[in-house]
Amino acid sequence: NVKTINDNAGSAPVEVDDRILSMLELADQMYQTTNGKLNIAMGSVLNIWHNYREAAEAAETDADNKLPTMEELEAAAQHCDINNVIIDADAKTVYLADPEMLLDVGSVGKGYAVEMVCQAAEARGLTSALVSVGGNVRATGPKPDGEAWVVGVQDPDGGAEDYLHTLWASEGSVVTSGDYQRYYYVDGVKYHHIIDPETLYPATLWRAVTVVCEDSGLADALSTSLFTMTQDEGQALLDEFGAEALWVAADGQLLYSPGFSDYIKE
């Protein structure tokens, strides 16, 4: 598993399951396609933010919450070169050539796992199911009565039942990345978990990005990538994969790719 790969960084290659190899190959493809905006080799940087966020969550008040220093982040960023992730498809091994490198597959792992579950279900003849795992939703087909499923897109400023839109979903996936799940405050400013590789700080362009496309793993990777891109950059990426998206801007404005309206129920 991924933890075993990390534990053996700089030490030895680790033999892994075909599904791990496939997930890492998807992540590598997305790294190349997004010019590094999605980088699973950023674990050393993400781990710093994770530790500061956990310390804040354990504190009684926000008064003592702290931010990592740029020196900390820049030092960790020296160990995020994806070229040091050595995948041997024939031997089915993964080796981290940098002993201080950590993989973090949060940008693709959940969506990929949902996709694997649904593909396995479909292979066993399940033609009508909806799998929902924390922001990652995948339909294997319409409801048994032939009607499409209805999937809610959460309002970043609302509760779990407050929706910006509800979407029709007969097949394929709906995946959202947002700033409202994992975050903490320092001096009244929110710092969330989606980190821009260029700034090493939480991305600030969007509150949430929802992607609709066939494959859940790809949708997960796309929603994370789009979160750190301008709308024009994101639209070019969507066009490459035949996907659609809804962006929630920092000021609350809703922006849509050209085909997203086809999925909107209300």
C-alpha cells in the first residue's frame, strides 16, 4: 500500500497491487497533463499543513493557531520531484528515490477507489446503483425504474443539505473539491487543505469546483487540478477529457463550462 511505499523511501522498491500501479500511473499522467498542478509527490508539503491543521483542531481556541513558515514549506518542496517516483510496471514495484519524499494520493485516491468499486459491481451485473463517498459520487446506471439519480452540489457556505444545484446522474461521476471540509483559521483567515504547488499555500481562486465526467478517478483528479487553475486553464483541461465543471468563485459567483447545464435538474 501507499504507506509501505512511503516507509521504504530511499531504501527499497515495494511490490504493489496492480490497482495501486494503475492509480499511480493515472496520477503521473495528470501531473504531465496539468504541468504539475496535480502532484502526488507533494506529500512532504501537504504533511506540514496537515500537522498544523491537526494542532489547530486540538486547540481550545483559534488564538494560538499558527501557519507554517515559508522556510519549512520551501525545504519540504525540495523533495517533491515526481521523477523520483520510480514505477517498474513489469516488476510491479514502486520506489521513492528521495528518502525524504512522501506520496499523498488524496487528489486521486478516493475517486479511483470509487471507480474500482463500481467497475467491479458492473462486472458482476449490477446495472443500477449510486455510490457516494464524501464528495465523490458515481452511478453505474439509472435507477431501477429508469429515472436518473439526483445528486446535490453543496453550497460552500451552507450545511450538508444546502445545495447550489441538484444534478441528474444516470451514469458516470460527479466529484467536488472545496474549501469547506478540511480547514482551520489563523487571525480570522481560513486555510484549507488544497495546496497550490506554485505558492505552497492553499489555493485562493475558488471556493469549490464540481466536475462531471465518466470516470470517478479522473473526475477527482480534475476537480483538484481545476481548483488551482484559472477558468480558462481549467476549461482547456476539461475539453481534453470531455468533462464539464461548475466553479464557485471566491466572491460566490457561479461559473459553468458550456455543457454543464445539461446536467442541472433545478
